[in-house]
Amino acid sequence: MPGAGTDKTKDWIEEPGPVVILVEPQLGENIGAAARAMANFGLSRLRLVRPRQPWPNDRARIMASGADRILDGVALYDSLEGAIADCSFVLATTARAHDQAKPVVGPAEAAALAAPRIAAGETVGVVFGRERNGLENDEVALADRIVTLPVNPAFASLNLAQAVVIVAYEWFKLASGAKLPFVMPAKSAPAPKQQLLAFFASLERELEKVEFFRPPDKRETMQINLRNIVTRMAPSQQDIQTLHGVIMAIAEGRKGPARGGVLDGPEAEILRALLAEQDTVRGPKERGPMRGLARFLRRNPTEAERALWQALVNDRRFAGCGFKRQTPVGQHICDFVSFPLRLVIDVVPADETAAAAAARGQKRAWLEAHNYKVLGIIAGDIESDMAAALERIGGAIG
Ligand code: SAH
């Protein structure tokens, strides 16, 4: 992403800061990279003493990556003396010991020395040397302090722009109070203790059910340990809701469709038969438990139902018909219904009780009175000739 991290909607930091002075820089690239580093860390004034390439410089502009206002503001000088003329305090950066009676400081101390002077309205200059051979002794002699970086003594010399970035960084860290530009977004408030305690109560209740707290004399320690694990996470309200959901999902078992029910085929047949007999005797107020049982049935299909459903959802003829399984239509639960087609498919067990058959008849009458087409398919037919069963459904769709 070009320009990532650059935000033109934000104000450019224009606090006063030290002046950066590059003595005879050889590469435009380094000047551009130094300008970019200055912009990153809130410095704006760049002075060049006799740059070795013509100025302005395209390579510098490319490396500045948008820190144009710094390049546009560059001031050129013929001598270092000229470049520091208005400075009341000058720091000379160098990787080498120049053997001069001049205090040596690190970059953080350099920032600390500059800050009160700049706050008092003085001009502070930080001088950087040539890429190849740094600053001459007489140039260092013009400074109030030597600044050197803590480095690997066997490889002490940094790239010019990288030396600028470290000095600029230390300056900005001090001047800005080291405040970071963004923090982790607070998505949900920390969970209050009341919510935590309720969570522990339900967690422990579920664990009791599976006799997790064994042996009994360890119970208290185990509970304290568990509570401490969660408390150490400093969870948010959302975290606790999620964990609670996870525990209840594990405790209550899966809610998925079709496979994974707890009834085997014959048990599912019996449940279906019982529900079929009950179908119409339920008044509207009693639909709650019926719906619950229908959901249970949905998870526990008989073999015929499972086979027909699989065939139905995998057959292109029925794509988009919106068939649903074990769904209430009015006060009746239908095996398969397509609301868009107003079509109900009733899987009829061959050896149905008289009560169930009567209830089925009433259901059918109600559905037809309410404009549903009802297609009864004998369970055995599905198992013996699926193609024919599908053919009939196709015919009912028209
Ligand atoms: N070979 C040169 C180093 C030039 S690097 C020499 O021996 O001096 C270009 C400039 O980056 C240096 O003049 C200095 O201003 C700065 N610089 C590089 N490494 C530095 C360090 N370890 N400490 C302070 N300034 C450093």
C-alpha cells in the first residue's frame, strides 16, 4: 500500500527542534533518507554544507518519500561556520574518538541538552559528517559536545541517514513524552466482578455435573486455581460472554442438523409416530414443547427422511425450492416444506396407528385449506425407489 502510515489528514508536527546540518554529504539518497527520518520525528530544518552533488537532487526527492517540505526548506551553506552561525549550542556526531577535551554524550543526553535551550528560543545544531570520512577535527572543535552512539566497537560507523534517524528519534521521544500514536482498541469494557462470579458459578456447576472436582478435598484448591486462570486474563465482558457460550455449547451438546442425533433409526421412528398422533390435539399455547420436539426430530431423522433429504438437497431440479425439514406450519410440524412453493412433503410410515393416520388426515385437511399442496410419500417407497419418489416431487412442483 503506497503511503502506508502517512496520513495527510493529520497535522504535521511543527514544534521547534534542533537544526540538522549535513557537512559535504556525498549522496543525494542519504540527504533524502535523512529528510524522511527528520519528518518521521518532527524535525523540520535541514542545512547542507557544500553537498557534493548538484542541488536540488532527484535521488534525494525519491528517497525522501514525500518529506518534500523538508527538502523544499533546505538551506545551503559554503562553510560549517556559516551553517552554525545562529546556533547557541552545537552537537557534533561522530563514530570516532577525536581525542579532544570535549564532553561526549549519547543521543538521549543530546536531546536532553537541546530541549531546555530550544524551549528558551535558542537554536541548537546537530552536525553530521561525510559518508566516507565523517567530520574533520577542526569541525568537531566547533561543537559544544560530541555525540556518539552506543555501538558495536568493531563496526561503529552508521549510514549517515541512519545516524540522523537515531538522533531524531531520541529528540522526538523526549519532546513528545514518548506517547505512542495508537494503542490496542478497547473493544469491550473489562468484565465487572459480578459477571465473573456468575461465569464461575455456571462453569463450576457444569464441572460438578461431570464430577470434575475430585477428590473432594481438592475441590477448593481446584476452584481457586480455575478462578485465578480466568482472572489473570483480565477478560473483557465480551470475552466472558464468549467463554460462557463455549462452555454451555460443550455442556449442552451440538445443535447441528441431521447427523449426530442421539436416537437410532427405530427410536426416531417411534418418536415420529408419537408426535404424529399428538399433532392436532395441541392448541396454540402448547406449541412450545412441540417445537422443541420437532427440533429434536430434526436432529434425529429416520433413515427414510435422511435419505430423502440428502437426495433433495443434492438434486438440481430442487435447487432454490427452499425446502426445510421438521418445520412448523401453523400448529403442525411438517417433514419437508417449501414455503415458496407452498408444498408439504409428508413421509408416511407404512404401518401407522389409526390415531396417527387420523391426525395425519386432519393435518392434511388443514394444510390444504390453507393453500398448501400436500404430497404423501410412503417411507418404504423412498427406500425401495428413490428415483420414483423424486420424480413424484418433481411432478408436484410442475
Ligand atoms: N567513516 C566515517 C563515518 C561516516 S558515517 C567516520 O569514520 O567518521 C557519516 C556520519 O554519520 C558521521 O560523520 C556521523 O555524523 C554519523 N555517524 C555514523 N556513525 C555514528 C556513530 N556510531 N555515532 C555517532 N554518529 C555517527
